[in-house]
Amino acid sequence: MFSALKDFQSELVAVLRSDAALTAALGNSNIFDGAPKATEPPYIVIERLDAREIDGQMIKLLRVEIDWAIWLNQMHRNNGFTIAKTLDDTLMTASPVSPSFKLISYLSKRTQSRIDRKTGWTKIVLSSVFSIEDLT
């Protein structure tokens, strides 16, 4: 399970970094599985990844929930929601490939937003759910 999850996370980040619309909005190097401490917005980072095995008849299925945090250095949600829509569209059509997993399905679960009063930064969180087959 852990090998498939590690590869799945790495492949998703690679797919997002190769998306022209996301890199135009954020820059190629501003999409992370874990952002360095001193990173300044705008960027996207995996905020939470939760995985569990689900019952599959003849295959090992995993339900993977990922919260993607979109950070912007402005007190304005509109740009964040535009980036969240682009992120969602990219994930919807993503075809990450690895010998350790096979993507079965994707679902956009919810979107949240908040503005940090200290920094003035906007945070949009897109929660997504994937089903993958563990091939390890």
C-alpha cells in the first residue's frame, strides 16, 4: 500500500507541474507535496493525504483523500477559486502512470476558503477523493 501511495502522490504532483494553466498561474516550481517553510504564495501544496483499503473482490483498492491547499498572497478569493477550478479540471483528466498503481476514479468532494487576518493571505482548499488499484 505505501509504495503505491508514494508513487501516486509523486505522479499527481508531476502531472500538476506539467499543466500549462496551473504553471502559468503559479509557476512550475510552486506545486508541492510538502512546501518548504519559507515558501511565499502563490503555491499549491498537499495539506492532507488520507488513505484506506476498501473491499475489492479480486483487486486491492485504496480510497485516497487529498486536501490541496492553494495559497495566494492577497485578500481575494476570486483568483483562488479560478485556480481551484483549474486544479479540479486537471485532476479530472489526469492520467498518472506507474507500475505500482492504476487510477480507477476521481471525485471533487468540496472547496473551502479563508483569509488569514495576520498575513492577508487567502487559502482555498480543494478536497478530492481518488480510488486506485494497488498493483504492488
